[in-house]
Amino acid sequence: MKQGPVTRVTVRDIAAHAGVSIATVSRVLNEQSHVAPETRDLVQRAITELGGRAVTRRPAPAGSIYVRCPYLLTDYFGLIVSSIAETLDLHDRQLVLNAGESAQHGAVLPTLAGRTGIAGAIIVLPPEPGTELVALQAAGFPFVVVDPREPVPRDIAAVSAAHFAGARSLTGHLVELGHRRIGLIAGPDNWLASTARRAGHISALADAGVLPDPALALPGEPTVRFGYQAAQRLLDRPDRPTALLGFNDKAASGALAAAAERGLRVPEDLSIAGFDDIDLAQATRPTLTTVRQPLQEMGRMAVGLLLRLLNRHRLDALHIELATELIIRDSTGPATSIES
């Protein structure tokens, strides 16, 4: 008796039928050892019940993924790195982590291409000059940059948030509340995010017919301490601003402390806003209006891009900006006086 054609079943079909993840099905199909026997039986039974022949995945290139994040892994960086680690685990890739502020002083990038057992890298906010990234690319080593400090060439894969749009929406929110003199506690002048956010801020002011006052923008490190010191300087001006924008939520929380020392009520006397929407933004009193960056999605997207590079897939979009979201909370309100 002639049999009909064998149905080809996808990994997704099997995962849905068995009630397990796609990564688990992939482990079973590729005969990897770290799968519980009952789970393996469940997947095999699903294949039989579907009556088809599963399409096995092509094994990914061997080697670990080097993740360089030369900063303390708290809030902002911790969320990015955690999502990278979880996503790599789903794809059965080992992670080699290089983190901590002391890691900033190591000459890492020039050695990556020659390291044994390393298939590719994800580099978070690299402090190295762009020339080192270009050299690494020229060596044919696959890597993805997350939140680059400076502009990267078009042929280097990079993931970041929409800094310009986020800052524009935040300043636009303050403009709608009547604020015209807005102090900007900016990030370092040589950071791409700082430049983009300041441009977004200026764009929103321009829409309201307001020329930015350079004296109201103070660049510096995105820390609670600098936010406090910069806010002190801005609030001690005779023509003090009616609102302050922090480069991040840490800087904004420092500004809250400076305002409290001066007896200024937030938001009745002064509006304050941040950027990032880390846990701190909801722990302050009042809670911070801020811009939410999709930090975990940035990590997941970076892994996806790197795996496609490792599998030699075509990438039509190498520079990806993920949308941000304005989060309005209690720290912003109408200006005490609307200036013309």
C-alpha cells in the first residue's frame, strides 16, 4: 500500500503541542543531554502524535558569547545584562561576562578576535574609542553594540533606545504644562545619548517658540551626586528654572534632594523629571515623571542580532532604535508662572 507524503512539522508546532518552549524542543532534537527524561518523552510523543517529521535546527556555531559591560550591574545595566543572559540561555549559548568599573581599564576589544572558544560578543556602552570597534569589525569578529557612546559605522550592528524622541516627548510634556525656563542636567558631552536627548529637548522648545538658554544646561556624569550639585547651581540662580530635566532618574533624584533643601515643593514650585524608568523612579517622593527605555528588550534584541550574524543571515537593518514611552507621575505639574 502506497503511503502518502510525510508532513513536515515545525519546531513551533511541536512546542505548542507539547506545551514546552521552542528552546526545549530544540534541545531534544539536537540530542542535548540537559533535558529531563519526562520532558524528552513529552516532546517525542508530540512528534509522533503530529504524525510528521520534525525539521531539526542547524547547530549554531560553537563557542561562548562574550558580554562586556564595564559598569556596576545595578538597575540600568543589570536589567540589560540579565536579559542578555536569559536570552542566551534559551538558545543554549554559554556566556562569558566582563563587568564592573575596573573592567574599563582593560584592553579587551583588541584581543577578542583571537580568543579561543569565543564565537561573538555583545558590548554594552563601550568606553573604548570607535576606532577599536572598527578594527574588531575589520577582523571579521561578530559583535553587537548596545547603547553606543558615540556614533558607530553603518556596517556595525547596534541597538539603542530612541533618545531624541524620548527627550522630545518629555520636554513637550513640560511645555504643555507652561514651563519655558527648563534646566537641563545633561549627561557627558561626548555621549551619543546626551547629544540626542539635548537635540530632542531643543526641538520641543523650538515648537513652542523658545530659544534654549545655554546657561541652563549643565553636562556631567549621570549620578545622584552630580544631579544634586547641578540642581543646586541651577536653583540658586536669580532667574531659576521652573522645571529640571535629569539625564537619568539618578540625576533627577539628586535634583529632588536639592529642591527639598531649599524648601521647594515638587511639583507645586518646581517640576522635576528623569529618564530610564528604573525602580528608583517609583521609590522617590514624589514619584518621578520619566521616559521608559525598553532595557530588557534591548538585551534580547542584541542577542537576536548576534545569533543572526553568527548564522550568516542577511541583516537589512543593522542600527535599531527601540521606542521609548513617556511615563507621567507626580513630580511634574503646571508652571507657577508662564513666561513669554
